Amino acid sequence: MSKERTTLSVIKADIGSLAGHHVVHPDTLAVASRILAEGKSKGIINDYYVTNVGDDLQLIMTHRRGIDNPAVHELAWTAFKEAAKVAKDLGLYAAGQDLLSDAFSGNVRGLGPGVAEMEFEERPSEPVVVFMADKTEPGAFNLPLYRIFADPFNTAGLVIDPRLHLGFKFTVYDAYEGREITLNAPEEIYDLLALIGTPGRFIIRRVYRKSDNEIAAVVSVERLSLIAGRYVGKDDPVAIVRAQSGFPAVGEILEAFTHPHLVAGWMRGSHYGPLMPVGLRHAKVTRFDGPPRVVALGFNIKNAKLVGPADLFDDVAFDEVRRTAQFITEYMRRHGPIMPHRLGPEEMEYTTLPEVLQRLSSRFVETGEKKAAKPKITSELLTPKEEKGD
Ligand code: F6R
Ligand code: MG
Ligand code: MG
């Protein structure tokens, strides 16, 4: 019989927060912990860790049931529902925000929460890093994941370590068309970058080690606005990355976050700002509802139990990164409501701006001048000819 496999599930939702979209209230964390403790005693999960990053309640769970397991998803859904009830009782802001439907039917995907899950056979020591970001979108992990698994200037092991040397495979999700493509690195890195350079649409959702197809990383790709068809806050993402002995070292994984790159999100999900790596004590979003933040918790997993966490960005080694992020914050804020601080028109589609613009439409008058050609949208270019019907 093959060895028992372990599943790590990170499921998150914004169920309401204290004083705006700022930070989760301790009472809602407590009720979520109670529900997961019950789930553990019933044997649904083997272990759990409950925390928050900004206004997102994070459930980190280990079990033996595989990904997309109905009992585990139901447990998470119940924890969010009960926490949302407490949020409502306390009058917290946007109580129940991410719970978009009442009709739970075995899986939280598509109902609002974000999900990153992976199943593997535990190595003798199984170090993992759980990343949780607030006020940004899943594509925010595109750049760091590329750096970790495809850029030897970040990850020395890609050159030096024979176990990493063959490279990794990236599965990229097209959030507009609900389809995915798998590309090999290093052979196809230019094609990979051609897609993931549009992080609002093409999102790295899984990474595999090429030599043995072993899962290396997974990202939540749920896009709230696309599910709801309207603006309901950003899809603050989570990711899991396996580390060491044949995977990038923890230090190589964290190194990818030393450049506070610009990500979409921040105030009203409508602005670019730097992704600032912080420890849990600074995981609250204040300035202009941000700047966007990311926390990294390191765990060891043993017999489907969580050992840890280590609060990895809570270290002076990241002080300069944070200072750079603050500088960029100031610089971007000076643009006010003007692009490129504010997102471009395609990304603003699912915010509250269209409603405002609609009101102006009847006041435009035709001038009779030549019209500029509209840009060919990427959808059209990426649709195979026969499907276009021409
Ligand atoms: C972004 C976010 C916040 C809100 C902003 C306005 O994801 O949640 O920046 O968009 O605080 O919130 P409302 O419209 O609820 O007043
Ligand atoms: Mg919120
Ligand atoms: Mg949030």
C-alpha cells in the first residue's frame, strides 16, 4: 500500500472587519477556532491554525481527505458563517462580505472564499510556506512565483542544485475564459511571461517540479468580482509553497518578496500599490486601506499535524524592503485618481466607476472627427481561429 497522503488546505474569506476593511476582530477569530477545534475532534481535519491578514480570516488546515473534500469545505464554510454571525452581532463592517451565496453544496469554490490546497506524500521533514495577502489579487503572486521557480538570479538552486536543475512547470489560469495552460520553465519562459505579465487575467495557479511532477506551489485563483459580476472587494489571495531538499530553500522563496512590486488592489480594489511583506503584528491595512500586504508563515508538517508557525517576514532583514514600499506608497499616492495609480479601464470594469461614467454618457456630443481604432482585445487574439467562426 502506498504511504498515506497529507492535504494542506488554506481557505480564507472576508467575513467582516473592525473599523472599516481594516482588520479582523478577535471574537470572529475565536468562533472560527472553536468550529475548527470541533472539526478536529470529529476527525474531519487533523490540525488547524486560524489567523488573519488585514480583514481576511484565514483557516490553515491539515487532513487526509484530499483537495476539494466536501467535509473539509463544509467545515470551513461553517466557520465563516458562524464568524459572520458574530461580525453581524458586533456591527462589524461588511459582515459576511465574501459569503456570496447561501447555497453550500459540497465546495466553497465559486461561493466567495479563496482556496489553495495541495496533497502530497510527506517527506521526512516537510517545510512549507503559507502566503496570505490583503488588498490585492491572485495575480500578485505571478512575479514572485516566477522568480522562485524560474529565475536563477533569485533562486541559486536552479543552477547549483541538480534536484532543481531540470526546472518547473507552471499551470496558468485564464480567469476571463475559465481555462488553463501548462508551460515549462526554462524552455518556455518567454511564452510564460507573455501571459503572466497580465496578472489580472492570467494567474499562476500551480507549479510542479518537472523531474517527477511533484506539486511545488498552489495559489487561490478565485476572482470575486467575476463570480459576483459586480464589485465586492478584491480577491485577496493565498498561496502555499513547499520548501527545501529538491524545492527552493525557504530563503530563496522569501527572496522573491524583497522587491515590493506594484500590484492591483489597495483602496476600493482600484489602485496599484507596492506589495509590502510584513509580520502578523503589522498585518492590518491602514494607509489608504493599505498598502497591500503579504504575510509568510512557515510550518513543518508531520503526520498531518502543523508544527509552527514561524512568522517569516517579521525580521529586520525585511526592514529595507518595507522602507522601499513606504517610499513607493508615497510616490504612487501623489498621482491621486489618475492612472497609473488608478487601474486602467479594463480592470476598472468590475469596480464602482462604470456607474459614475454611465451618468456622463448622455452629455457627450459627437464632433465628427475621425475615431481612433479600439485596441484588439487579447481575448480575440488568444481564441483559436475555428472557434471564432470566421
Ligand atoms: C478594498 C476594500 C476597501 C473598500 C473601501 C470602500 O478591497 O475592501 O478599500 O473598497 O474601504 O469601502 P465601502 O465601499 O464599503 O465604503
Ligand atoms: Mg474587505
Ligand atoms: Mg481583504
